[in-house]
Amino acid sequence: MERRAALFPLIELAFVSLIVVFFILDGPTANFVRDLAFLCLALPLAVICRENTGYTAPDIITLPGTLVGFAVSLIPGSIGIVSSIEGAAILLIILLVVAWVSPWLFGKEGVGGGVIKAGMMVGAFCGFPSALLVLCLAIILGIVGGAVFLWLGKIARGAYVSGVDPLLAGATIAMICGDAILGHVFG
């Protein structure tokens, strides 16, 4: 219990640090409002998914969070409602296909409903094409993180792990330097 309690000041420090980074990068703009709203939803979602042994992202955060993502996209200077809807739709569709195909290909669930709902929320905040970058980053972070935890003995081989954390981390990275990454990849 003490180890968990020690994590909360670190989580709060990371939260405040990200707010400062977003403000330095964006200034007092619509993108900063979007980033701040995302962080205010992502932090409790990450903590709840860590504390919940079922690794289920709660509807009380993800579904209204998607609507908040759509709402902040309407602020002049933000990503725009069309991009927001496209981002949410593309992640929803891709993750639904993965959830549908995984049992057939691998014999077990590959993506759960919590990740699908969190993906839709992330897509609403990031928009298109950043949502695809988020998915790529989440896959890389999930593979690397899973390998490290497996190597450290923190998880067992074949164990189910939450895909929400890599998705939220990928979204945060995309919000910080996504334009630079996409510009470098697509010239």
C-alpha cells in the first residue's frame, strides 16, 4: 500500500509538468485548452485502469470524454470537428476490427472494450491523421513496455495487460511532437 501511495505525488508531478510543457509549446491557444482537457481525462483514466484488476476503462470517463474531445475541436484555431470525428471514427473502426479478428487469428481477445472506448476518446482529441500516429506509438510503447515488464518478471507470459496506458502515452507524445513526426515522415 505504501508503494502505491508514493506514486501519487509522482503522478501529480508528471501531470503538472505536462501542463507546463503544453503551455510552453502551445501558449494560451485552443490547442492548449484541448491538451489540458485531454490531460484532465487521461490522468484519472490511467489511474483507474491501473487500480482496476479487470483493466476496463470506465464509461463515465471515456464516453463523455469523447464528447469533450468533439466540443474542444469546435474552438476556433483547434483541430476542427471534422478532423475530430475522423480521428474518433478511424480508431474506433481499427480497434473494433482488431477485437473482431484477434480471437479468430490468435485464439484470444486482442483488444477489449475499454481500449476501444479509450481509443475513440483519444481520436476525438487528436483528430486525423494524428490518430494514426497515436495508434503506431501505442503499438510500439505496448510492445516495448510489455517486453520490459516480461523481462523484469512483472507480468507472466501470455498475461492480459491493459492497452489503455500505451494509448494515452501515445496520444500525449503525439500532442507534444506529433506535427514534427508527421512532417518528418510525410515530408
